[in-house]
Amino acid sequence: MEPRTRGAVGRSEIGDRGTDVAPLFIVGNGDVKRVTSRDDVLPNFAEHDEDAKNHPIEKPIPPPANFRRFLSRQLQDRSRGSTTLRVIDIGCGRGDTVAWLCGQGWDAYGIDVSPEYVARGREYLARHGADPERLQLLNDDFTYPFPDGMFDVVLSDQVIEHVADLELFASEVARISAPGACGLHNYPAKWRPVETHLLSPCVHWLPKGPLRRAAVAACLRSGLAAPYFTDFSFGDRVEIFTRFSEDETFYRSLRSTVATMQRHGLQSEARVASQDKIAMRLPSAPKTSLPLLGWLYRHMSSTALQTYKP
């Protein structure tokens, strides 16, 4: 197929990807834009239409059940009201969790790297009488535009696997956390058999480079991959999927993640939180089985990491 670019409504005047001349596109305002690299031609994997973050908020998606339970426990343990506990959702996307929490009376904030996501969330908050500035963008150096010790509860959902510099992440979480602040971070485990974004088996276990690219291609060819960007050529889909896997996912062992958090003064553990999730999902499971099921869950499915700042 012919290449295309984000926002393009016309087709390339040069369909041969092998030519040395950059293709031309008719863009939304009628001007002709010359695309200078393949990076300009292909979308980012995260732009697929099935991702809710790429659409305006109609009704906020509630946070995960273990987040809601965790927040309820924070109220009970601290004997404080929701309006007196300040919460931040790191990697908030378009701000569903923030909007939902604000609607429940929480003093909630969010931060994300994407201007498009934040703009969608701000528009929703403004329409519903909340302060759109509750959603903020990361600074250019990936630090957070909040003062030290501002937050009592720190949340992140499906974020840590996208963080390239976990030392900086842990440092910033510790900095913005008030003394006594608690955190809960959900993210896919390193040894999860099927990579949670590409929906392909084991590709994230392989080293980044030709071997991982070959595995991604094999999964796409055999149908063992997310059904996104099917209007693109096979080669383009391999590029889209591989680029995302190599540039935007960083799977680490649980031990490594805990050690990084602890280096920055955040006490961290995943055993209780994982057993708690199992108990919620399998309420009839024998209590004696929870330690084993929790171990399997946090290492081979999804990790729920709790943090505490003394």
C-alpha cells in the first residue's frame, strides 16, 4: 500500500517506497507536505483506534478495582475524608481516573507525557465544572511540575513498563510524596507469557534487535498479534509493532523494580497486593493457596506494587 502520515487526507503522489524522492501528501489545509522520513509516515502503535485515550471522554472509566479498594483502605487507615487526601495518577492518559475521583469528591490530579491526552481530559473537566489544571504535562526533563511532598496517595496503572529511566521515576515519586504517603502501581509482569500491548507471545522476553523484530514479524504473520493497523502493509505493521516494543516498553524483574524504589526511600512490596488481587478475583480460593497464586500472579501476569514513604 501507499505510505501515509498522521493527519493526511490525501494519498502520496509517489507510491514507491524505494524511491529516493520523499513522497508528497495533501494535508488538512490543502498544502503539500513533503515527508522526509519513515518516522513521519507511520503512526505510533499507541494511536490505534481501539485505545480509549485516543477519543474524547464521554464517561470516565473507573479506576481498577484494586485501586478503589486501596483508596477505601487509605480513608479507613488514616481516618480522614477523601477531600483531605491528595491523590496523583501518574501516566493518567486523558484523565479518566482523575475525573472519576473528582466526581467522587477526591482531591485528585494527574500527569502525562502526551499533550493530546491531557487536552482531552482538560476539556472534559472544564465541561463538568472541575479545574482543568488538575491535569498536567511532564516537564521537558521528565520531572513533575509539582512541589515536594504534595501528595498523600500516588497511583500508576500500566505505566512502569513504559518508563525508560526508572531511577528518575522513583526519585520523582519520592519527591512529590508527603511523609506517610502510600502508593499503588499496577503494571504487567516481565514473565507474562503474552505481551499485554502487542498481544503476542513471548516477544518481550527476547533482546531488543533483530531477534525481537523477527519474532514480532512471525507473530503478525501467524495472526498472534493485536489486530491493529490492518490497512497497512505487512512490512509497515512489523515496523509499527517493533518500534513500539523496542522504544516504549521496558520490562524488568520485580526484584529490580523494588530495589530501585527502595534506593529512593520508598518502602516497596508486592506480596500483599498480589494476594489481595487474587482474593478479589477468586473469592472462593482457599486461603492456603493465596501465597502460591500470588507469586504466580505477580511474576507471570500483573504486578501490583505498593510503596510507602516513611
